[in-house]
Amino acid sequence: MASAAKPKTGRPAAWWAGVSPWLSAVGSAGLLTLAFPPFGFWPLAFVALALLLWAVTSAERLVTAGLLGWLFGALFYYGSSWWATHSLIVYGGMSTPVAYVLIGVAAVLVAIPTALFALGVHLTTLREPSPGWWCIPAWWCVCEWLRGEVLAFGWNPLANAVALEPWLARAARLGGHYLVGAMVTAFAAGVVYALRQWPHRPVRALRGLAAGTLALLLPSLAALTGALRPPESDREAAVAVIAVQPCAPMLTKVMSAYDRAEARQMQLALEGLRAASDSARRMVIFPESQIALDADRPGTEQSLRPLLSQGVWVLTNATRRVGDGFANTALLYAPDGRTAEYQKVHLMPFGEYVPLGRYLPVELPTLAVEARPGARVVTLPVTDDLRLGVGICFESAFPSLHRAFRQQGATVLVNLANDGWFGRTPGSEQHLRHLIYRAIETGCPVVRVTNDGISALIDAGGQVRDVIPQGQPDVRVWPVFPAASGMTPYVVVGDLFAWSCLAAVVGMLLWRLWTRIRFYTEAITDLVAGE
């Protein structure tokens, strides 16, 4: 009877062993979603990664581990970016079910790198676990690098969960946001390794936990002690930035609404100029919006004459015809009539182009215009000591672009955005967190000017100094201190940390391949020798 009872007691345990990794992956995605805006419970990012690693290292098969990583990634990207459906429904004319399905499909696609992460972790920790566990942070770094640089969708990297914690975020000055994400992953890996080793090897468990903790704290300690202090700003070269948030309508057939928005935008700018009348250098910045200038129309700068006549620079969004489409452009007007121009290089998927659109059986419309990417990255000169690196909207998610701005001499970074496409959703707050890292990585202050919020001033250390809330037409005068000549380590070496991680995981895979080849070679040799 005792033997007959064993299958009954074993079945629940076996069932739980099979189900628990999947529940862990789902729970991990939910916890990581809560670590991001609008919730912002950033400590949950550590718990979420630990839960995911527990699930992946519990899987018995490689394919199961990959599917767990894929499930985690799809649920997280869907749960943190569901708000993108707002623009598809309200402005794209899609039905609600179709919009949510489309975002779900996108989430499944951008989760491919997290599936590769899970495959790599499982493969390199399955046997001889110690070397493989050391590579887990590298696997995560490579996963995010692939998503950002290859899939061109680096939205909401792991580091953004801790963007408001300077003791963690400022490590990005060394290796970009990839380093910060790897630090969080290293600590989670240390915790999971310790839990796995504790019942049998408590000393090894403590060593693993200590290694993960040091990987988290050493770069943070460097930030806290001032070793990663941003380059000194030129305090004498301050420029008064008049940031205008006009809240122009998105898409409307009532043309008078655009006229009223243009008048409101100019009125706010003039109010800002009066408030900044004591400043020697002044610059008005208008956001990306539906009332952007038409750069091809003769005399278009005449609408800015009330501002230019007062000796100020004006930076504004504009469109310019390029071939059979349009370029999304930032135009800088000097008081003497000189102009400088930057055309957006990284376009917004489904907003300005359809990814792989030429291969789709049906033609999908874009929300705005069918844009054409700019041919090169350029900065906009103002004076000898003031040069602007202007990213437009979604370009905030590309650290390599802002590094290129800094290398070309940019001393102030600007982001012109129109987050009104996403309504009153967490999209704008998530967007802002990307720019915190662009400031930290480059050591440059960032001026973010949006159509209807959140507009903000971020100093060179990544601290958000002032904001204009969503949905509030307003103008702010911000004293902006251009960065001095010193470069941060990230600007100097770029994505060296990410490339080092790629080299580490490739080396680990080659080592695993060699061990398998050696194993089978020895087995065949023994078989031939009759052993």
C-alpha cells in the first residue's frame, strides 16, 4: 500500500515542477511591468529578474527555456507598452481588438532577444555552472543591444526602471544604460545562484551572492563618491531657453484649431521672452507638433519674425519634402537669417514608416506622414561655445546617436517630441526616462520640449530639474549651462562594454561546443578501443 501511494503524492509534485517555471515567467513579466511608469516600483526590477532566472535555470529542456524567455519578453513589452494602442485607435482608425492584436504581435517580435537570453543562460549553466553564471549579465546586455541596435526598438530597457535612482543610473557614464541593466541582472543572478547552491555548498552560495552584490555596488560606489561626476559646465556661457508647450491638436478637420494653436504658441513664446529679458543669450524652442513649419514654403520664416527681431535664436520642428515623402526636420534660425538643419535619422515604427512594409501583403498606413530618414547626423551651431544635438521624438532611445552628437561638439542636447499621439498614458513618462540616460552618458544637459507634455529640463548628471505637466499649455524659462570640453568615458569608448559582453558570450558558447566535441570524441575513442 505504501508503494501504491507514491504515485499519488508524486503527481502533484511533478505537476508543480512542470508548471512553476511558466508561472515564474508570467510573474516576472508582471513584476517588471510594475517597476516601470506609471507604477515606478523600481526595486521590483531585481525581484523580476531573479524570478525569470529561477524559471530559466529550472527548465529541463533548452526549448522550454527559450519559450519561457519569449513568454516573459512578450508579456513585459505588452504590459508596459499597451498605451501605443491609443494612437492606433484614436488617430489610426483601427478597431480596438485589431489595435491590441497588432501591439501583441509587435511585442512577440521584440521579445525574440529575451528568448535568446533565456536560451543562452540555460545552455551555459546546464553543466559546469560556475563559468556560465558569470556570463548571465553579459547575456542580458547582448539581448538588449540586439533589441536596440538590430531591431531598432530599444524602448524601456531594464535600466529605465532605476533611472530616477542616481546611485545606480550614473554608472551609465561608464558603459551606457547597457551597463546599468547588466548590474541589475548580475545582482539577480547572484541571488538565484546562492539559493541554488545553499543546500549543498553554502560557502559557494555566499561567494556567488557577494559577487553579484559587488557587481551592483562597485559602479554605484564610484558614482556616489564623485568618480563619475559629469564634466563641469560652462557657468558663464548660460543660455536662457524659452521652452514652449503649446498643446496643439493632433488630427482635426477644423483648420481654425491649428490657427489658434499657432497663435497660442507665439503668445507663450513672447511671454517667455519678456520673462527672460535680462538674459544675454536667449533661445526659443518649439516642439514637434502638427503645426510644424513647412520648410519648402518660401518666406516661412516670416512667421518667426516677432521673435527673430528681438535677437533670439529659434529652434523649431519642420517638414521638408524629400523624394516622394517628407523628412522630419529640426530647423535652427539665427537672428541674422542664417539657418541650420537636422533631418531625423531614426524613424518611428508605424508612426513614420511601416517596418518591412514592402514585404507585407497589404499596405498599412502610417499615423503621420510617410517619412524619409535623414542621410547623416549633424549638430546645429549657435555660437562658438554652444552647439545643439537635436533628437526628434523616438530618437531619444538611441544612445549611439547622442554619443555622435557629443563627438561632433554638441554642448546641449535637445529633444523635440509630440507625445500627444499617446493621450494621457504612461508613454510620455517612459519617454522622459530615456533622456535621463542620454544626459548621464554624454555629460550634457538635455532640454526636452514636447507638444503637450512632459517637457523637462535635465542637467548633465541626469537630475530632472523642472517639468511642464501633460495637457497644460505653458512656457518655462530655463537657464541651461552648456557642457564643457571634457568627455565622459561612454562618449570616448562607446559601446565597448556591450561588445565585450558579446565577446564573452561567444567565447562561452565556443567553450561549451568544445566540451561537447571533446566528450563525444573521447566516447568514440573508448568505443573503438573496446572500453
